[in-house]
Amino acid sequence: MDETNYGFSIEIPVDFDTALQLTVEGLKEQGFGVLTEIDVKETLKKKLDVDFRNYRILGACNPPLAHRALQAETEIGLLLPCNVIVYEAANGKTRVSAINPVAAMSMVDSQEVEPIADEVRQRLQIVLSKLTEETAQKA
């Protein structure tokens, strides 16, 4: 799993549609629903008449964890939901990336939020790890 200061990602050897479906299923298994789905390819074509690769931004939310975070810090809604992206990589694989909620929520000065952000991070990393395992078996 690749990591940056603000997220973590994987590349999997499946097509975009399969990766998108598996990602949504993996999120569900970890208690997340997809509140929003932005089709970047379609939006850029419609608004700018430019072609772009398949690229989706999923707004993932785990309601019990979001509720706990909102109880700890009302303004935390500015950082919700957690974004997960799925897009076609140049090498024919598909890349799946998730925000690191610990990094995002580090802006909030609240010790109550820290363990919640850590749990969300762990769950998102489980989703990506399982995707890697599942798709390695199919390849």
C-alpha cells in the first residue's frame, strides 16, 4: 500500500467497473455507505468538453463513527464524508485511494476525535488491503 501525508492507495489488476463495484462492496463490509458519487469523467466532458479517464470520487460515511465525531466536534462536518477515489491508471490497472482521516482531522484540536479518526483509518486500510488480496487471486 502506497502512503502519502494525506492518504493511502493501491493499484489492482482489474478493470475500472470491477474495481468500483468491489470498492463499494468493501466499504459496506466495513460499515460505510456511499453518500455521494462524483463521476469526474462525465462532469469534465459536460462542463468543459474535455475527455478524461474513468475517475470517481466516492463520499464514504460510517454513520456510527460520524455520529461520534459530530458529538465530539460539531464543526467536524467540514471534513466529512471521507473521500475514496477509483480511477484508471495509465498501466491498464485501476487505482483506489482513500483519504487518511487522521491527517485530515489533525486540524481539529480535539483529543476525542483522534481515536475516531484512527478507527476510520484502520477500516479504510482494511478495505484497500482486502481489495489487494481479492484481486490478486483473480489475476
